[in-house]
Amino acid sequence: MTGTGKFFVGGNWKANGNKESVKKLVQELNDAKLEDDVDVVVAPPYIYLDYVLNNLNKRVEVSAQNSWVGKGGAFTGEISAEQLKDLGAQWVILGHSERRHILGETNETIGKKAAYALNNGLKVIACIGELLEEREAGKTTEVCFGQLKAYADAVPSWKDIVIAYEPVWAIGTGKVATPQQAQEVHAEIRKWLADNVSAETASETRIIYGGSVNAANSAELAKQEDIDGFLVGGASLKGPDFATIINSVRSKKPAA
Ligand code: PGA
């Protein structure tokens, strides 16, 4: 079974940039020629969301990198899903490994966050992925399935979810998964969705790969049948490189 969803490329800017570099990146993205048949989303730091929403071409949708687990209120330093929606953001990234492993977010909290965001009209880029020691211990699918189950137990539907498979050992390390390694896990994820949610969800849900994707390796990765796009960190900070990654959808299409 292969995916039937539209190719999807997200740029996760993390805690990078300043007013000047954000302005430059927005300008580069506005100037870039992007293929039509790709959904494109960028995730700036919270403080630049409003600027990006107001200045970036509407061709590109905008995501936050996190949201509070429930209704807003007395939670110092947090941002609620309602506030993101109010600003005009369409997406939120949840379950990123940096939040799991540096900030200590659990599967259960992430599931709740996803449910709350979806119920408040945001779409979710739901991240999963194993640590190097988990891969080496042969636990890649066990870990990924546990993370998937936590989403499945909490969310009302998979309609507005994109799954980002990001092996932790490949994030920001320059050590990209081989196309075969990524394809293998993506196929397992799709099968898990078919077995545990529905065949329809398995074919319609985009499963994107993240971890050291760059302008030089994206075309090869995109050829894999279960890779429906990318979540890009470092290389999304350079407009022309990010555009090349977006346009790697071309390698997905049969040659004309
Ligand atoms: P990277 O980050 O592309 O810099 O490896 C990917 C991510 O964390 O989403």
C-alpha cells in the first residue's frame, strides 16, 4: 500500500533567527518558484509567527512549534491552541524529539496536546522517532508504535494529522537515514495505521521524513514510495535550499 496524500514539506525553524534573518527568509520564500502539488508549511518561533503570517505569501501555511496541553490560563510562558488559532496559524508541530527528550514531554502529554489542538481547529504535524540506542537494540518499531498509539488513543480523527518520522539520531547530526532505512519504517507506520486505525487513514495520511534532509539528498528520499514529504530543520533556514527540497516532489512524479 502506498500513500495517496499530497506531498508535504514543513520547515521547522526551531529557536533560530532574529528579526532581520526572518525578514530575509520570508522574502526568499516569496521569491521562490514552488511546484503546485506540494503543501508547504513553515514553523517560526512563536514571537515571529505574526510577522510571518502577515508577510509570507499565502501559498505557504504557518505552524507553531508547540502548544499548551489544554485551555489557556495561568500557565506562565505557555501559548494556547486558541491563541494560535486567533493569530491565524493553521498548524502546530507536536511531539518533536527535542521536546520529548530535552523538555521531558511524555507520550501521554503529547497525545493530549494533539487532541486539544485538533479540537480547536489546528492541524497537527505529529512527530515520532527512535533514539540511536533504541534502534541498535532493535526497538525502532516498538518505540514508534508506542508513540503512534498515544496519538491514536487521544485524537478524535486522523484527518488533520501529518505524521513526521524523525529518527532522533538523524536530527541535526548530518547523519541522514538512507532512503531504504526511512522507507522501511514509513511502510511499517502505514501498516500500523491500516491495522489499528483504518485502511483509509493508512492511505490518506501523509508520512513525512525528518532528520538531516537537505537540498542534495531530498530527491533520492522522495522517490521512496512511502515517503510523502519532509520535515526540515537546518536546511529550511535557507530559502533556496528549502525551495529545492519542496520541488523534490518532481522526483516523485513519473518522468514526462
Ligand atoms: P534537521 O532537523 O533537518 O536539522 O535534522 C529536522 C527536525 O528536527 O525536524
